[in-house]
Amino acid sequence: MSLKVGLVGLPNVGKSTVFNAVSQAGAEAANFPFCTIDPNVGVVPVPDARLARLTDLSDSAKSIPTSIEFVDIAGLVAGASKGEGLGNQFLAHIREVDAICHVVRAFHDPDVVHVSGSVDPARDIEIIDTELVLKDLDTAEKRADRLTRSRKSGDRNIIAAADVVDRLVDHLGEGLPGRTFDFGSADELRRELSLLTDKPVLYAANVAEDDLPDGNDQVGEIRAIAADQDAEVVVISAQVEAELAELGDDERAEYLDSMGLEQSGLQRLIAAAYELLGLQTFFTTGPKESRAWTIRAGTPAPRAAREIHSDIERGFIRAEVISFADFDQLGSESAARDAGRLRSEGKDYQLRDGDVVHFRFNV
């Protein structure tokens, strides 16, 4: 499945530098607002040591990781919901992503202009949150007007939808995000509205290299705000990530170790995004290729098979499953079968993270 994470924030907070580092796609980064107009998209392979191990064990000719798309959305400013700073165009790009990564500046550098004149994470977060809520309020009010005119029909479904939207308008009017609103059973209405603030969010606190790995007082402010939203904060240094992107594997590991980090900012962002969206990975492996696949937690085996090919889902018979731990210990599918560690699962089986799967199906 395709996963898109949108990088949002004020201009000059380090979004494009983060994007360049994690995707190595060469997005323009400049010391003035609106250097990014069209969203840059970078498809990034998801690092997973389990895939490398399966590739070795199966002596696979290819190793194909799953991937994540990072979308660098141009910096928002106060008034974006009313079109300031090309705001309408930028907000439309946010609507297309699965999750939002809010990049917040938590470093001081007199040579890097701040659009508001000073570094203040709480203020910066409030500006972005307010603009997204205002845009959603505009969306909800327009839908409420249409539904109000349709109430006269007496259709119970229309009346019920109008009641939900009226409550939503009040909720957003209080400055609260769509993700905290109770839509009840109105799932279709929720999908139709596609609220910007209904998307799950995580924060990337962009700090100076000297503030790694734990951050600074300003990161503490970001964590306090994120805690109220039940959101996660990933502390990164855009500059360090840019340097890591230029290194080989061994040098990268040494550099991370010297800073007290086990993983790069990219790896931690991906892990946080996966957890935020309830995603997990299963594997297929053999002489031709070992491959990682992304699914949502709780996905039944036939639906997971669709990630490989729709014909496998339609002709699904069973899934032969080995946990990665067992495959790793025993060394092969045949050894796992002989040891009784290969399970035959039916259509109701929900794949687990790390499952190594061979699907049986009718052509």
C-alpha cells in the first residue's frame, strides 16, 4: 500500500532540508519564504534489517523494501486559510496525504530568517493549527449550508447528516481539530469532508546538532503540546540528516554512534509514521526475491495478498506462515516446516508484523 506523509510547517523551519536529507531528491532549500511552491515528492525505501536477513538466508537475487512517500508541502503562514501566501494551493496538497508531520523549528541561527521574527515553537504550532482548523471550518460551514437547504425534503439521512455537521461547526469554531470530533456512525460523511485536522499528526522538532539526541527547552514545549494531542515528537537535526545522507553505511553508523543515536532521523520518522497509522510489515522470500510489504494492522490474509496481486486475493486458498523469529532461527522454509513452525492459516487469519508468508491460490 502507498503511504504519504506530508511535511508541513512555517517557512524556513527546515522542512525542505529535512526532505532533501531523507529522500535525497534535491528539493530547493533557500533562506526566504515560499522557495517551495509545488510539493516535492520523494519515495524513500523503508530500512528493515529483517529484509536483509531474509535475503541472505534465501540467497535471493533481489531485495525489495517497502517504501514511504514524503511530500514537502510549501510553508504555511498566518492567513493561509484565506489564501495568504498561496495558502489555498498548499492546503489542497495537505488533503492528499495520509498523515501530517509538522516540522517545528527549535534551533537559533541568526543567519536563517524566521518568518515571524523569532523562534517560538508554541506560537508556530498554533499558527499552523489555527489555519488548518479555519480551513476545515470553512469546509464544514459550506456543507452545513447545503444540508440546511435540503432539510425540507424530510429525508431522515439528510437530517441526521445536518445534525452531525452542525455539531462539527461548533466543534471547529472552538478551535478544536477534526480528529477529536465524534462522528458516530457517519463514516461516509467523514470521508467526504476529508478534514485537514482529521489526519493523524506527529511532530519533528528540528534542533541544532549540539542538542541531539534529547533536544532542548524548546523541544520540551513541543512535547507538552504534543502530549495534549496524544501525538509523538521525533527530535531531529535537519543539518545532521543532510550530512548522514552523504555517508556510506559504515560511516553513517559511526557518526550516529558518536552522537549517541541508534537510528537516523529518517528511521525514527518512518517508525513513528508506521505506529501513527497502525501499519506493519510482512515478507515474501525465495531465490528470485525477498520483499517487504506494508499493510494495516488487523488485515486478513486475502486482503494482504492483494498487495502482491489481486488474482491472489480472488483465488486465495490459504496462507503458509512462518514468524520472522522462527525463520531467522531455523534458516529456511523447509527447516521451519520440518520443525513444525510453518502454520497453515485460512481467510480469517490477520497477518502479524514480521510474518513470512507463502500464499496458495487458484489461478
